[in-house]
Amino acid sequence: IFYNCHNECGLTFYNYDHRYKLTFYNYDHVYGLTFYNYVYECRLTFYNYDDEYILTFYNYDHKCGLVFYNYHH
């Protein structure tokens, strides 16, 4: 799926059988890259909100999380 609504761009790949999804989106210069797998409930996310950089990995099954972030440098 590719969509562009008012400069909100998105590109998505997904596989319903295994429920994998890879998404890139840009909402008003808010950049995000997300991969997640619904079966194992794992997710990896990078996003940038106004120079606030965040890299997150978390696994809902085991409830583990790893987060890196930089707010205003």
C-alpha cells in the first residue's frame, strides 16, 4: 500500500498469513519506520519527532523493552 494524503506519505508491506508488516511513514516531517509481527508480538520502531530520536524494540510476550532516545540532543 502506498498512500499520500496532504503530504502524509506511507509505504506498507504486509503478509496476512504470518501477519508481518513493515511500514514507513512521514507525517509532516515526523518520520517513522516500523516492523512488527502480530503472531509473536515483536516490534522494532525508529521515529524522529522534531529532533527527538527514539529507537525502540519490545516483545509483548516476554514483556522486554529496549529504548534509546535523544530529546533535544
